[in-house]
Amino acid sequence: MKIIFLGHSGFYIETKGIHLIFDPFITGNSLAEGVINVEKLRADHILLTHGHGDHVSDVETIAKKNNAHIISNYEIVTWYANKGFRGHGMNLGGKYSFDFGMAKYVQATHSSMLPDGSYGGNPGGFVISNDEVTFYHAGDTALTLDLQLIPRYGYTLDFAILPIGDNFTMGYEDAIIAAEFIECNTIIGCHYNTFPPITIDTEKAVNAFKKAGKKLILPEVGKEVHVSLQ
């Protein structure tokens, strides 16, 4: 398995030999431009938690280059299908078996709008599970009691990707509670420090997680993220 941070909420994850990209936002992201070469990214599937521009800015470039398959809610997949892209639409609570394993589209308390102002459907997150790894990408969710459903579904997470930047999403204080709800001790932080409203004190965030008995990994753009699998 391989994880590379693409900046903001974007991640490249290789599992079972399949190349996944989540929420690519390189173009227009000053922390990622010049570090990540969009043209060289490999993707069999592009998974989108919702339609905001800071999660989809490079979808079309990556999809065209790789003939990648877009996975998201029904409205987003339909929007891209009308542009000639292939994909698989889902909705909240649903799961589907792909070549990389099972993907379940779970509740996210947020909003969703596509770059042209179109309705972006219900925002969500993804739980990905196969015989190599089980992980959760939360998208831009606020803290919600629905997070407690993830372990109730029977998922034991190796790690979770949670937003920690506040203002538009959870802050790190709420993310600690979220980590308790999902029963996961290894958290990769995202959606922080990309622009001023979500700039945080990273040392305070790491220490707060440590005090709560949890590990917060703050990845470096373009670098591999190392986690221990259970």
C-alpha cells in the first residue's frame, strides 16, 4: 500500500495494485503547484467527496490522461458524464464492490456545489475496505453523531483522513471527538493551512491529539505517508 499527500484534501492511495486519487486540488493550490505534477499522476479511479472547487479542480485533467473512472454521488457523476467522463454514481449509505475493494459512501455534514454553480448533491465520505487495508476519508464533514455508525457497520479502521482546519470543516478539537466516534487512533490531518481561514497551530493540534491518546499525522505535500496497518 502507498499513500502520497497531494495537498489540501487530496491523496493518492495505491492498494491492491489499483491507483486511487481522492479530491484532487493542485491547480490553484499554492502549496501543491510546483510540487505535484498533475500530468504525471496515475489514477484508475478518482473518488470525490463533494463538488467544491477545492476538491475537484484537477479531475478532468487526471481523468482524461488516465481514462480514469469517477466515483462520487449521483449528481456529480452525472455532471461529469455529461462532459464525456465515465463514472459510478452512489448515494449516502450505499456501498459497492470495485476492483480495489468495497467502497461505502457515508454521511458528511457539509455542503456541495459544482464549479459552474450546479447542485453538487449530498456531500459524503468514503470507507474503503479490502483484505489489505480499511480506511476512511471524511471529506469536509463537521462533527456529527453519524460518525459513530462507522464502527457499528463493522469497520475497524487502520487510519482515517479527517479535516482539521476549522471554519469550513471540523477544527482539530472536534476531530479528536470524531476520532473517538469512529474508534480510530491514527489520524491523517487534511484541509488545513491551504489558505488563511483554515490556518491552524499545528503544534497545538498534534499535542492535543497526543493528550487524547491518538496520533495525528500532518503530511508533507508530495511525500509518502507511512501508517501501520492492523
